[in-house]
Amino acid sequence: MGIGAIIIVGAGVVALSTAYDLLAQHPATRVLIIAAELPTDPASSWTADYASMWAGAHYRPIAPSTPQLRAEFALAQNTHRMMKRIARDKPESGCGFMGAVEYMENPGERELQLKSRDIFAGEGDGFRVLSPEELPDKVKWGCEYDAYCIDTQKYCQWLLHQIQKTGQVRVLRRQLSQVLDAFEAAEAVNFPKAKIVVNCSGRGFGDPKSKIVRGQTVLVKQQYHKSVTRQCADGSWTFLIPRPNMGGTIVGGTKEEDDWRSEPRESTRKAVLQKAVECFPYFVDDVSQFEVIRDNVGRRPFRDGGLRMELEELDGDRRIVHGYGAGSRGYELSWGIAGKLVKLLEQATVSRASL
Ligand SMILES: Cc1cc2nc3c(=O)[nH]c(=O)nc-3n(C[C@H](O)[C@H](O)[C@H](O)COP(=O)(O)OP(=O)(O)OC[C@H]3O[C@@H](n4cnc5c(N)ncnc54)[C@H](O)[C@@H]3O)c2cc1C
């Protein structure tokens, strides 16, 4: 089936994975990416709104305890399969496979029911529930499994390079006021035949259901070899996310709802590093040993009710395929989202052809 010419708004992990999957399945498609920010921009210019540049990123499976989490669970499993292949075949992508450990001070019913050898992250993940002797003080439940970690900036640059190599992709830097402006912007640069826009703008152009959760983390030079997460009884989180290929380790982090501060807080940096020393004493002995490379501040693009993945029919023969609102899970759901958006694009193309 021919897909023709498609405009994709956004150049975060969701947009780039969608473009990649679209071109893998429909190589003759012509794609115009329109985005205010790109992964190839100088790092100093990325705003906190460009969430993909500031993510950890690791994959932490979440038990499918609600309809939304059940849908996300399927997207995460698809993504896990693809990331496993990328880590194996394309280590230069910034995606790497490694051990992961979870500690919970206050586990939920779903975690307590899990048994070793259950599938947690994805097939063949070596899932094992830790014995009480293996748990640190105050931790009531823990497990280990194999999963991927991503050097996010490198990975998005790699994705962009892969799709540009096909010769089918043009990139236009443009801040749009509304998603519909993408059609005019495309016409203006002589990309005239596109009747479908894929909206991967993160927060969806003022969707009232969109909201942000600020995250602050620290990239340190010290290299850890496993992704480790501890959920504390007070609701806070402490984690280490190694960046593959000796890219250092992300120490995190915060989840601050509706906090729009773009600059890092010195007090937060201190608290995050101190907590990491307390929770993971085998990483460094003392805060003063950390060699800080950079503070990261980003706004996670949350949406009430979860991701919007939907085909919107406009008047005439124009369509929008929405794909935004990935919250704190954009990387770990990315290939699942991309697959779903490509299906919606196929559906949009069929419905247009039958007009
Ligand atoms: C501190 C932190 C840690 C995180 N850790 C993880 C993790 O471990 N695992 C995980 O899976 N996820 C993690 N996330 C979440 C993840 O970063 C997001 O879910 C993901 O990046 C969302 O990707 P996106 O492509 O939807 O949006 P974005 O990355 O925000 O990209 C949006 C794109 O749309 C463009 N755009 C937006 N508005 C306009 C406009 N008006 N005109 C033109 N272009 C526009 C932007 O320029 C950009 O190119 C973390 C996030 C943060 C902040």
C-alpha cells in the first residue's frame, strides 16, 4: 500500500521512531519533519520542553493493573523486542542491554504476586525475585531482570541519521502555533501533496488534558553497570541509569508536577546525589566523589488518561494522526507507539482513497 507524502510534527523519540517504522514498512513514503527543536541542535540550545533530550532513559516495567497500564504494557513489550535487536546489532545507536534491579520499600499487590521466571520486561528477561537476604535495609521487595538503557541524545541523533539516510526525509525547523499550520508550512517549502499530519509534539498544542511533570537528574562521570531503581516509602525515587558505551551514569531524580522551572536547583542536585550515596553505597562512598558532567531538567509530557493515539478526520481530505502524551515512558513505549501510529496512517490513507 502506498502512503504518499506525510508530515510529522516533532523530532522527539516518538516522532523519530514513527518515521523510522513508517519508512521500514513503506519505503516509498516521502516524509517532512517539522520541529521547533532537533536532536542535532547544540545541546546548549535545547529547552526543558524537549523531553527526549533530558530523559534517563531506562525501561522500568509497570504492572498492568489498570486499562491504561494494560495498553501500555503491550506497547512496552513490543518496544523491548525492538530495543533488544538494536542493542545487539547497532551498539553505536546509544542503546545497550544490561542488568536491572528494582527495590521497593512499599510494594503493591501486583509485585508481591510475581514469581521468578515470570515475564516482567519482555521475553527472555531472566526475571528473578530477590530473596529477603538480598534486600537492603527498609526494602520489602526486589527483583532483577535484563533490560535496555539509552544514551538519549545519541540515540535520537542516530534515529534521525537512519531516516535521513533513506533519502526520503526532509527536515524543517519551524515553531508552529497550531498543528494545522503544518500543512501551510509544508506547501511553503514545496512539499505540497501531504494531506496527513502526524502530531508527535509531546504535549499536543494546548490539549487541556496535557500537563507537565518536571524532572531533574544529574549526569556523572562515574560509570555504573546496572540500572538500579529504589522506590522509597515516602513516594520519592532514586535511580542510577548507566549510559551505554561509557557515557557516564544518570543519577536521579525528581517528579515535580506542574513545576515549570527550567533551571536546575542546586538544592535538588545535592539531595539527589546524597540520596544515591545512601541507597547505593557501592557506587560511590561520598557525595564529594561524584564528578558531575551536567544537570538535566526536562518536562515530561503527561496527559490525563494517557497517550492520545487517534485518527482525526478534518473537513475535506485532510487528516491528523495524533501521537502524544507519553509522560514518563516515551522511550520505553516508543516502538509500540510507532507501530500503532503507522497502522493509523494506513487507515487514514485508505479512508482518504475512498473519498
Ligand atoms: C528527567 C526525565 C527522565 C525521563 N526518564 C525516562 C526514562 O527513563 N524512560 C522513558 O521511557 N522516558 C523517560 N522520560 C520521558 C521521556 O523523555 C518522554 O516521554 C519522551 O521524551 C516524549 O517524547 P516525545 O517525542 O513525545 O516528545 P518530545 O521529546 O518533547 O518532542 C517533542 C517534539 O515536538 C516539537 N514541538 C513541540 N511543539 C512544537 C510546536 N509548537 N511547533 C513545532 N514543533 C514542536 C519539539 O520541538 C520536539 O521536537 C524522562 C523524561 C524526563 C524529563
